[in-house]
Amino acid sequence: MGISSEAGFILLATFIKTAVVLLVLLTTIAYLTWLERKVVAHIQARWGPYLVGPHGLLQPLADGVKFLFKEDIVPLEADRIVYWLAPFLAFSLAFLSIAVIPFGEGFTLGGHRFEFQIADLNVGILFVFAVTSLGVYGISLAGWSSNSKYSLFGGLRSSAQMISYELALGLAVVGTLMISGTLSLRQIVEGQSGFWHLSGINTYLPHWNIFVQPVGFLIYFTAAVAETNRVPFDLPEGETELVGGFHTEYSSMKFAMFFMAEYANMITVSCLATILFFGGWHGPVFGPALLRALLPVFWFCLKVFCFLFFYIWMRGTLPRFRYDQLMAFGWKFLLPLGLLNILATSLVVAWLNA
Amino acid sequence: MVPLSHYLALSVILFVLGVAGFIFRRNIITIFMCIELMLNAVNLAFIAFSRFWGNLDGQLSAFFVIVVAAAEAAVGLAIIIALYRNRQSLNIEDFDSMKW
Amino acid sequence: MEILFYICAALAVLAALNVIVQRTPVYSALSLIVVLCALAVVYLLLGAEFMAVIQVIVYAGAIMVLFIFVIMLLNAGREIPSQRSRLAQWLGAPLVLALLAEVLVAIWRQFPDTGGPAVAAFDAGPEAIGHLLFRNYVLPFEVTSVLILVAILGAVVLARKES
């Protein structure tokens, strides 16, 4: 009794999808660092990297080589096991949530259905929240195990910030879930196809959730920026406040892993924002069958890229919050606003369904 | 298929390990963690029964156990912090002023 | 598929042993997180997908974070071995094993079938749980929310510094 050919095909397809997604993700992270340095530089009226390769395009490669060759310094009293575990945890959890993100419409090839998603869970969005909750450990353990004042404070502050904004993140999404009626990410996107029809007339406005959940989107994006420890919520990593925060005592590859984990989290959060509020892969689709299969992936990547650009734009423009302002904002403003959003959405949904 | 007795055996082993830790350890936070281990063993039993008897109530009981465990952990850890402030120790053998 | 259950069970038991054996509280906490995640996988194998994710989000992702925070704040170092009665320690281990053997035998007598579940797999998704939660169990649900409110107030009051 062996594995049937259908199961074997699914297994092979999953391996190939995982490999492709990992490869694309790692390259995206590398070039996101390049993009960030270029965009922030141009905002600040300077050039950014331009020496290594045309327009500095080989800079990420040079950075990778640099990280590999740097000396790996471990503090004397650092807790060895946890010190090694923390960046590994942060890195692997950051990459885990990509497994449920649907990148495009599937297509049928030779009788087999091929989806642009590694795993279609019917509690997909809860899986992403679960992985985000576990991501707090990477940072707090890094801060603790380095056995240094700056690291401990940075780690504790950063973890407290992350768990506070996790609440706002969850509440912001509940409104969208009430409208879509499902927790599966693929079904949430499929519910956003077509256009909005106002009393029978086709307004050529896409059927995206942003038009019915604007407040939800704003709360979600603000909480997401705070979750990923980016400007203006990056006090725990601010150089002027806490030296390096939780990654002060880390060097070479371990530091690079934290860095990559942060960018991977940014990408995950942007992917979720497009799936939940901006229609995922929906966009004008035309042409022959191959183009029809690949165009949704292109639209998805374009929307994610817009969010990533917006992240970098904020980094170059905004000053950072003070820690007490940050926590007060999360608990006293975003949380009540999220609850009000849920109340309003549930009233409207109940009234429309009656 | 895995029989019910295997799920229950796992639940019992985890529960007894929790009891053993609760009895033998001296650090108050570790004792608290063994309590959480016992609660998890019970959750596993609930969910295993829910599956094997086709009744969703077992999963809801596990849900309420998780929620109550969260509330209990919050209050318990606050008590531990208050105790630490008073005795500067996390060893339960130092909290014996009411023992005969 | 059954092999996955046995792997997760072995992992959970080893990690639970590590919880009660480690002298440093942080290692115990990390081992407890491993137990929680292994149990979440077992719940998935039992078809309880919602409970598995709730276990990870609430238990492993919130309660254990609270534990780790408190351990870091109180700077709980290595634990010194007990200075009290030796007799209790020598007597305790066999008694615990006796407890284990007794309950295992009771279970084996009560549930001897070696087959799988008699009932077919049913829908344990969030919708089914939501229906049950907000209809049959709405009173425990509301009482639990009051309980959480009381717990929040209690924790804030108890952990506050004397000012």
C-alpha cells in the first residue's frame, strides 16, 4: 500500500512551491534592503549605494558576504542556548506565515489543480496570528539572553509593544472577517472579486474591503507597523535611545537573521493587508492562458510592493514615538477604536442580513 | 487509527508529570508552570473525548479551561510579584511563617 | 498519519520531563512552550483545528509570554536544591510512579477498544464552535468575560508598586 499518485503529486507540488516561495522571499528581502537604502537616501537628498554594481544593485550581495565574514562575538555571560535559539526562532517564525498566503488564482494543468498557495487552511488568518504571537519570543529571549542592560530593556519594551498591538491587529481584522464570513484567506480574496453595485448600477469600483472597512484598514496598518517594530514605532531599536535594543550584542549572521526576520515580517503584513483589504490578486486579467495564470500573481506583487514602498517612505519621513506615547496610543486609542469598528460593522451586517 | 486509550495515556502521563513537578520543585514559578501542564493534560483529555464521542461540547470545555487558565495565570503571577517584593525570594520554603 | 501522533506525544513527554527537571526557570518555560505546541499538533490530528490555533495564540503566545516576562523581571536564577526532609524525596518518586501506574491501569480497563473513533469526523471549524458557544454556552461565555475583567483588575492591583 503506497501513496496514491494524487497524493504524490500534491507532495511534489508542495515541495516545489515551498522552494520557489522561499527563494523569491529571500531575494525580495535582500533587495528590500537595497530599496530601503536608496529610497531613504533620495528622500534625504543624497544618493545611497551606487558604487557596487549599476545603481548599487549588487550591494545586497556585498552585504551578505560581509555578514558571512564578520567575527561572531558572543558576550561572556550570555546564556548560550537561548542566545543561539532567539535569532533562529525569530527567523523561522517570520518565514512560516508565508505558507498560508495565496498569491494568485490557481490553474489546471493536465487534470491536476495547481494553487498559488502552499497550504490552504480554513483557519488561515488565525494561523498568521498564531505565528505572530510566537514571534514575540524571538525578541524577548534575545534581549534577556544577551545579559546586557540595553538588550534587556530593548527586548522587554519591544515585546510589550508587540503584544499590545497584537490586540489592535486582531480586532481590526474582525470587521473584515464578519463581512467575508470565513477565516480562510483564499475565500476572503475570492469574496472580493467583481465590482460594487449600488442599487443595481455598476459603479466601476472594485469590490475590495477597503471601501467598507476604511477604519479597520487604518487600525490594521498602524498596528502592523507597530508589530514589525518599524518607524514611527521603532523606539526599541532606536540607536539614540537604546544603542541597538535587543540586537545590541548580536553580530554577523545572527544579527543578519534578525534583520531578515524584520523584513520578512514586513512582507507578511503587507501581503495580509492586500488580501484583507485590497482584493488580493484581483486586477484586470487578459490574454492567453499562461498570461491569465500569471497576471493575478503580478497584481498581488504590485500591491504588496506599494505597501512596502509606503513602509520605507514612512521611515524616511516620520519621527519616532516616545515609548509611553506609543503604549498609550495602542491601548487607549486603537483598542477602543477597534471595538467601535466591530460594533458598527456587526450592526450593519446584522441589519443587512435581516 | 490511534485508539482513545493512547490519547488518554498521554494525558495521564502529562498530568502525573505536572503533579510530580508541583510536589518536588521549590521555585514558585516552576510550580505554577506545572499547574499549567496539568491543565493542558486535562484539555487533551477533553478534546480526545470530543472526537471519539462526536460531541463538540468537549472542545468548548477545553476552550473555557484555556480562558480560565489565562485569567488564573495573570492573577497568580501578580501574586508572585507581590510575594517577591515582600520576601525577595522565589523559594517556597521561605514562605513558611504560617507553618506550625 | 498515526506516526505523527506518536512523534508529538514523545516530544510532549520529553519536554514535560524537561520542565520538571531543569533548574533554570527560563528553560522550564521554553520546554513548556514546546509541550503546548506539540499538544496543538495533537489537537489538529484530532480534527480540532480551531482549538489548536487558539491553544497556540492564547496559551503559547500570551500566557507563556507573561510567564517569561515575570521570570525576566524577577531575575529568577538557578534554583537551589531543597534543604528539607530527605525522606519526602525518597518516598515521593515511587509514590508518583504508583499514581501513574494506577491511573493508566484504570484507563486501560475502562477503554480497551483498540480501534479508531466510532463516530465519523465532524465539522469542528470556527462556525460550528461559534454556533455552540453563542447559543448553548452563552451564559458561561458572559460569565467568563466578567471573570477576565476581575482578573485584570486583580492583577493590576496586586502587582502595583506601593506609592
